[in-house]
Amino acid sequence: MPKVLQKTEVYKRSTGKNTNLDTRSKFVYRYKHAHSGKNPSWSIDKLVPLRSCLIHNNSGKIIFGDLISNIPKWLTVLDVEKENVSTGEIENFECYTNDFKSSNDRKIKAIKRFCDYYEPLYRKREVSILFHTFTRADLASLDISMMLECAKVRYEALKRSIRGYLWVRQLKENEKMDFGYHIHYHLIIAIDRLEVKKIPDELKFDDRWGQRTDVEFVRKSVRGYLMKELNHNDAELLNRRHYSISGKLV
């Protein structure tokens, strides 16, 4: 194994190519951008327009004319070189990605950063992780930025200042909702260990959000829970950030 890692690192430094080592199968994958282009299936006529709503992260401002897309606009082809480090055999092929996947990959990295920091503290029982859900964001009274400020005040009132947070906006297909999608947020909060049998009513935000909210403790595995709940989107709100993580995790 040390030789494999050394060989991979030498290749990265000498070529600058993106290299990934699959330690289970002992393959090295090297990716190189081939070309990108507009998705022929994408059309502005297929976008779903939103009426004015508070679904962004600019406090106090109302959006007009936001668009939902369930089809990626840009497609990218990557040349892949797959090397079997045991036999030296090399296979070349193409793989495909798109702007939706790239955006989701960045979100996953933020989730992993949050989990990498707080999972060890959670297992040591030093922190509690709470998982908030804010439904029907297009009909809410506040945007997520303003809602986060409200949450900070209420947590401080309980003498549990927020150590770190992560929010993610999701769009899930739902025929009963306007535009055919349920637009909602998940806000994950890390605080000093809170041992209670019932989550305090102060941490339920229906009164401020203006729509139904929910809150629960994350149990057993922070990484497993968040990856399961936050990994999927049925569509994207164009040109709007769909996640944010606190700049400092403590």
C-alpha cells in the first residue's frame, strides 16, 4: 500500500492531473477534462418560474422571476485513465458529469466538513446535533438568513450558543405543491451537549417561519444521517446558493 500511495502522489505532482485511488480494488483513476457543451435537452421553455417568495439568502429582499430546472444545462466529458497498479494494465474511457452534479459535489464536501469536525465530538458526548426542517419556503414569512438569526437568539437564551451550522435547500417533486415542487430547508445546528427528554418549545419555529417546522436530535451517526437526508435534489433553483456552512466550526 505505501508504494501505491507514493506512485499516485508522484503522478499528481508531475502532471497536475486529478488522480483518485480506489484502495479496495487497487485501481488508480486519472481524470482530464475533454470538453463541455450545452445540454441539447435543456430549454428555457422547460424552466418553471417562481412567483415572489423568500427563498434566498439576502435578508429582507423579495425575489421576482426565479426559475426552477430539473435538467442540467451544461454537460462535461472527462477522459479517464484507469490503471491497475498490481498488473500495470491501463484502460481508457470517457465519463460524463454536469453542472448539477458539480454543484451537488460542492455541497457534499461542505456536509463532510461539518461531519468530520463534529462526529468525533458527538461520539465523545461533547455536542448535540439538532436537525431543523422548514417547510414550504415559497410561502414562509422569513428567508433562511433571517431564520438563522432567530435561531441564534433562541439557542443563546437556552445558554447553548451555536458552535456551527449547515443549511441546505431542497426541492422535492410534489404535485400538491405550487410549481410541482416542495421547496424547503434543513438547518443543522451543533451546540454544547443538551440532555433533555423533550426538545424545548423555544426550538420550534412555526411562529417565526410562518409555515410548519420540525426539529429532532441527530442520533447514532452524524455522517450517516446527514448524507442520507441531504444528498438528493429533484431540481435546482437557478443562480441561487442552495447550501451554506458556518465559516468557523468550534
